[in-house]
Amino acid sequence: MTAIRARRPRRFGLAAAAFLLASLCLPAHGAEQAGSRELPKLGRGINILGYDGIWEGGHNAPFRLDNLTTIRKAGFAHVRINFFGFKFMGPGNVLDEIVLRRLDAVVEEVLARNLIPVLDEHDTHVCQSDVAGCTVKLKSFWRQIAERYAGKYPKLVFEVLNEPGGQMTAAEWNSLLNECLGIIRRTNPVRPVIAAVLNVDANPVDELTLPADDRNLIVTFHYYAPLQFTHQGAPWSRTFSKIGPLDWGSQDDEAKAAADFRKMSLWAEKEKRPVYLGEFGVYERAPSESRARYLSFMARSADKLGWSWAYWQFDHDFAAFDSARQAWKPDILRALIPPSR
């Protein structure tokens, strides 16, 4: 893979700036807001706890609950809690009560910091490779979670499934998604729920089928394009581990991202649905200036379109925070949330 020509840091290219200006003149933003007045504005957020040992009792658990205060003070308004529920299911797919109590405690700590908690069922690997097994487990998961939180924590937001895709077709996902929504709505009729677009390169949002009368839904997609840039040097991939250093930030780079966002914005305008950019990020092997340009462009583009967003992720890899030093990585934080003037 040929490295992209290095360029002087700047915020937006001319093509992308023109797109964003035009987007602000479209009725999309207002239409989305009009169709979701009762939904919470999630605002700027960050993903947490996906690979943390807090669920197993605190082993290999770099995340501290006090970090929630740090997150709030930095200017974030919500956290997306990445919860792998399937591995805590016993016979009959019953969730472990001890783990559920830990989840209760996390939700309460998030709320105590005046942050909005998003509970994301994160068993992507299972659901992308075993659709039948995922169907049984996911429905059981939401039956138990919905019943547990019925009438509790009204600010808690449910996210049905992280990144459906892989072996799961659009038709299979629509069927499973709507079954899960039916399960949730029996006990949580007005709970805000996040529903994902099938996670494939084409972002087939037009194929997403949602109940027309349910206006308490937020539609989410993730954005890591181009993967060669955002995942360069990632050691878990034989392909990406050999790539880099690659730059990002040319006018063509920005125009491509702007066009992808415009597709989502036009759909949201038509369907009167709010949009949530639930993940975006760049692995730490990327050149730091290019990484900051990419993150700033994605965050500011989402802000201008009226979308909420969540950076991937707080710690571990792609990290915005240094757990050993207990300090933000300043270039990443500035890119995501510029200092107030």
C-alpha cells in the first residue's frame, strides 16, 4: 500500500467545507430534531469497559469508576458501555446475577456523574458468525435486561447490538432487530433504543426496516474508512500490521468522508430519524498529526450535522486516555473536544 502524500495540518478541505455548509442549509438537521423531540440528546461521548475486567470482579481492570468524573469534566455527555452479555449466560441463557449487579453499579455511577449511559450489547463476533445462536441469545438477553430495568433509570439508553453483519444478511438483521424491539417495548414502551445499520462497507441504511410508529429510536452507524489508514499497524491483523505510515487529510480524503456522511444525512432527513455515530477512531500506530486531523474532521462533521457521537475508545487500544499516567492524551482530546475560546 502506497503512503498518502503528507500534507500540512488543517481542519477542512474546500470540498468538505462546501458539503458541510450545504448540509447546514438543508432541512435535515431540523427534520431530525422535529422527529425526535422526546429523545435525549446524547451529545459527545466515548466508549468504555469493553475489554475491562470489572465484569469478572476486577482482575485486569484498568478502568476506574472515578474516570467517569474525568470524562465528564473533559466535556463528554455520555458513555457507551460495551457489554459482552453472552459470556455471562448460564444454562437456559440466564444472565449471571452477580454480573448484573455490577452492571447496575456501573449505570448508577454513570448517572451520578451526570452522564447518559448507553448499554450496548457487544457480542459482534458471535452474531456475525452464528446467526441462529445469536438470535436465541440476543432475544434472551433483552428479555432479561428489559424486565430488570423496566421503570428504572429513565436516562439509560439501550443499544440492541453492536455491528450486526458478517454472515447476517439485511433481512435476517431486520427480523432479529424488530423481534428484539418487540421484546423491549413490552416492558419499556418509551425507552430510547439505538438500532444499528448493517455493518458493511456500503452502509446500506436504505435497507434498515424500523417500526414506523416507534419514534423513540436512534439509528447508529460506525465509521472507520479507510481501514488501511485507521487500522494501520494493528498487530492483530496480518494485513494491517504491515501497513503504514499512511497520511490522511487530502481534499479527496475529506470529500469521500463527507459523501458517506451525506448519504446518512439524506436518509435521516427522509425518515425523520436521529443519527448516532457510535464509533470512530484511529489506531495509535498512525502518524499523530494525521490521526488528529481525521478525528477532528469526523467529530466536527457529526457536530455540524446534529449527530451525537462516541469515540472508540477510552483506554486499551485506540486509547484517548493513558491509564498508567491517569491522563488524557492531549492531541486526541483536543481533536475530539477543542478547548473553548
